[in-house]
Amino acid sequence: MLNFLIPFLVLILIVVFIHEYGHYYFAKKYGVGVTDFSIGFGKEIFGWNDKSGTRWKICWIPLGGYVKFFGDRNVFSQADHEEVLKKYSEEERKKLFILKPLYQRVLIVFGGPLANFLLAFVIFFSIYTFVGKDFTPAIINEVQKDSPAMVGGLKQNDIILEIDGNKVKSILDVSKYITMSTDDLIDFKVKRSYEEFILKIKPNMILGEDGLGNKINKRIVGIKLGAYNNEINHVKLGPAQSIYHAANEVYYVSVSSLKYIGAMIFDKADTSQLGGPIRIAKISGQVAEFGVLAFISMMAYISISLGLVNLFPIPLLDGGHLMFYAFESILGRPLSQKTQEGFLRIGMFLLITLMLFTTINDLKDLGLLN
């Protein structure tokens, strides 16, 4: 149990702290008062006050966190200006979030997801700079008999150049691109002798295991890969190259995740892979056993996921705040309190539904539900 719990807590504490610090940074930058900076929810375990009066604390339920602003009643809009102006002195009004210009409120809210993307970027940059990145070309060593690859025309010794338009720069990219594909057919661009071909492969979906032994539905094409000329090409990159490849990885993971979520909504992708805290805890423990490098790599992907999810236009999430600000910008005024409350109820329903769905998937993954 501790093998799962400790890595999970470390991962969540870091990723959530970075997210909340993004909000905190922009709030302080624009003079907004911050009364609480909390990692976790519920009763406080321990905490301290800094010289500006912010209470920094760790709470018992480690499934998120929050930054509470001075006088914070409704961070969605400026709907209750007059009431606020009566309640606070002129000096106190300078610290109120809801009285700040729209662009500042947008940056304060967007700061959380932005910090998550930056954390992932820094992790990838550090790995590519100090550990290195694999650039071993992917060559097909074997095409399994009667497999989708054989039916589609892939052959032994083909060098895989692209999958679904994504350049295969490393042998490690192949499984990643196949896994993230959601179309019925996967486009393989291969080099054969001196010619290049684009072949359409229809993968099989089978129940298998991932690299950690967890049962998952896998897209299989039926090929075995090897290094081109049996040469492994693992290179430490310079700063400029590391920046490029780190930014590209954050971009690819973000776009692919959004496409996969869209495919799940339209029933074109496997929804059983959508997990919650229980699955994250389980995988955190499993990945931690492979070492620090694997663990911080996972942290980067979780950080990107947290940033993306928080940008969904659902009230109670950062994206919900930004959605209200978009209405405010277009209309020239905030939405009425009643309209906001209606959206909040819808957001609460959607989040509870998502939590129930992921919890059921997690329990199935543990074998506690059929």
C-alpha cells in the first residue's frame, strides 16, 4: 500500500503545488490579496502564515488544492460591484480580485494551467539536456503472419518514417503514435529500399497488458521492431534542441489528448482507459519502481493532463472561469448572478458524473467490479 501511496502523494503534491502557484504568482503580480494557499481539501494538517498574511497549508484530502483571494465570494465575474464597494475600504478594494481589469483576471486564472504546461516543459527539457533523447530509427524486424500489418502491406526491413503524419524520430515513437491513434485506419509512411510508401493499416483491438502489467485494450498491428543497423542512437541535446523537442512533446501530448477525449465523447475511443485518483496512485507506485527518471516523466504527462482538464469550459474549473470572462468580454458586462448559478449547477453535475465514471473504471481495474 505504501509503495503506491507515497509516490502518489509526492506526484500530487508537486503537480498541484505548481498549478496553484501559477494562480498565486499572477495574483501577487497584480496586487490581489491571497488569504489561503492550500494543497488538499478538508481539515488542515499543518500550515504557517507568511509576512503578507497568506496561510500556507497542507490538508487531509490530497486530491487538489486552491488559492483563496482576499474578499473572495465569486471569482467568476464582477456581478456584485456595488455590494463589494460598500463593504470594503478604498485601500482594501485594491486587493480584491473581482475589481481587477478583465485581462488581469484572465491571466490569474490561466496561470494555473500555464504553470502545469511549464512544469512538463522543464521536465522534458531537463531529460533531453542531461540524460538524452533517443533518435534510433525504427526498422521492422518481423511482420507477424496474417496480422493487420501483413494484410496492409508492411514488410520486414521497412523503415517507419511517419505514423498518421507524425514523424517517427525514435523507435519509441511507434507504440506511442499507435496507442494515441483513434481512427479506424492508421497511416504508415515507410521507406523500402530507395522508395517511400504510405500504407493504411487497420489495427486489431485486443485485451493485453501495458509495460507495468495492467490490463488494457491495446491497438495491435503485428510488427516487431529493432534498431536500424542495430545501432542505438541516444543523444544529449544542446539547449536550443532541448527547447524545441520539449515544446514539441508538450504540444503533441496536449493535442493528442484532446483528440482522444473527443473520440471518447463520440464513442470512437476506449473509455475504459479513463481513470481517476485510484488508477493514478496505482500507476505512480508501479512507475516509481523503474526509477526517478520514469517517475518524473510520468509527472510531466500528469501535469499536462491536469492543465488540459482545468481548461475545459466547465464551471468550477479554470476553464469555466475563462468561459464567463469570454461572455463578459463579448457582452461588455458580466452575466447575471442567476445565470452563473445555473451554469454552476450544470458544472457540478458534469464533474460528479465524471468522478463516478472514473471511480467505476478504477474499481474495475482493481478487479473489485466486473
